[in-house]
Amino acid sequence: MQAARSPNRGARLWAIDELRVLRDPIAFQTLLDALHDPAKLVREQAVNSLVCLCQTNPTCRESAAQALWAHLSEATDEMAQTAVREAIQDIEEMT
């Protein structure tokens, strides 16, 4: 999870994607923090990784959906907003 805080955008992107694969709830806060990353690709991957984490960790779903609702207002373009809305819907359908 240290790589998720790297000054290198590529390292952060790699780390957030790996957390998607691992789906370990210990990574939850790291993924939430990545929603505020300066790099758009890292933010987008954080959204995807949160959805995957929620698939296997039901206890994360409510907090993830709340964080994504808050993140929705920060999404800078229509495609990003659509992706966040779809992620929220995916998580809400899991419950």
C-alpha cells in the first residue's frame, strides 16, 4: 500500500490496481484516499477497485457508496461522473 502514495503516478496506478485484485479490506482507506489522487487515471482505478472490494467484503459497501456519492461532486467530466454513478449502482445492487 506504500506504492499507492508514491510520487510516481504509474506506481500509484499499479498499486491501486493490485489492491483491486487482492480485495483485502485492509486496503479500504487507501482506496478512499486514492479517490482524491491528482491523477485522473488513479482516481478512476480507485472507483473500480472499490467496486471489486465490495464484491467480496459486504461490510465495506455502505461506506464505499457514501464515499462515492461524495466523490461524485468532485468528478470533473461527464464520463467520470457516469463511471462513479455506475459504481454506486453496482455496489447498491450487491446489498
